[in-house]
Amino acid sequence: MESFWDLFQPEELIRFGGLALLLIIIFLENGIFFGFFLPGDSLLFTAGLLAYPSVGVLEVSLHDLIMYIGLAAILGYYAGYIFGYKTGEALYKKEDTIFFKKKYITLAEEFYKKYGGLALVVGRFLPIVRTFAPILAGMVKVKPHIFFIYNVIGALLWPLTIVSAGYYVGAVFPNALNYLNYIIIGFIAVTTIPIANSYWKERKTKQAS
């Protein structure tokens, strides 16, 4: 690690803090409102790649890594759900800060209206929505047993898909670590497109009305 800013790179985060820091970040990014800026998908992909035996940075099996991440994601969603349940409408009245923007709640709300409970599953694969979907679920008082089902399904599908993809890339392309920055940029671009598209549609709708 050459500088402080390297800590914001998924690979450096994992090399610096190992599995423990990885799980803390996953927990925060999955429901704690100020964690929306933390890496999610790119971190999972990198974790899968670094867990491949020939890379050997994360000394944990693929199965265990998926289960650990899934558990951290489940707990993060519950933290967001409880926070949203208790704060309710107060978040709509909260002033924008560096760590909170009301437009993120609106974005999650529109996503939830479109997909219903599935937003808690599909939203796992979308930055910002991933953080605010459980908070919104708490605000609208989604029944606990319904929340539990969608929470567990999404928390397992998310790492199963992305961590496995990183692990598979490590198996097929031994030198993939040398091109990790380009892969991460691609991941960020792909996951940001749906969010940007929703934002511009909402903005056009408001301008038209």
C-alpha cells in the first residue's frame, strides 16, 4: 500500500484487513445509510478472485466465503430494516448531508414500487438501492417473515453469483490480478447504468410534470 487512498481499492482493502474487514464493509454497505459509498459488487468479485488457491490472498474456501458474506449481508439488511422501522417518516424530513441524500430514499422507493418484495433480492445487485432498500422496507413496515425470506434469498444469491464469478476468473485466467483495475471499472460501469437510467427517468418525469 503506497498511500492512504489505496485503502479505497477493493484489492487493497482485502489485503489490508483480510476477511474481517471485508465482512464489516459488507455489513455496512447492506443497510447502514452512510455505507452507500463503500464498494460492494467490485469487492465481492475481488474477494472471489483473491480466494482462488493460486492467488492465495484470502485463505478461505469458496463455500465458506460465500456463507460468511451472506451472513454479513443478512445482518446488514436487518440493521437497515430496524433503522427504517424505528425512524419512519423522519428520514424524509432529514436534511441532505455528505452521508445522506433524500434522493436515495426516493430512488429505493421507486424501485420498491416497481418490484415489490423482489426489490430486496434484485436490489442486492444495485449500488445505493442495496443500501436503502431494507431501510425503506422497515419504513413501510414489511412483515418480518416476508422480509426474512427475501433477505436470505438475496443475501445468498448476491455472493453466490459475484464471488463465484471472481473465483472462476481466477481459475481460468491466472494473470487476472494484473488487470483487476480494468475489471473493476467494468463492474462499476455495468452496475451504475441501471441507477443512472432510473435517475434520469425520474428527473424527466418531474420536469414534464
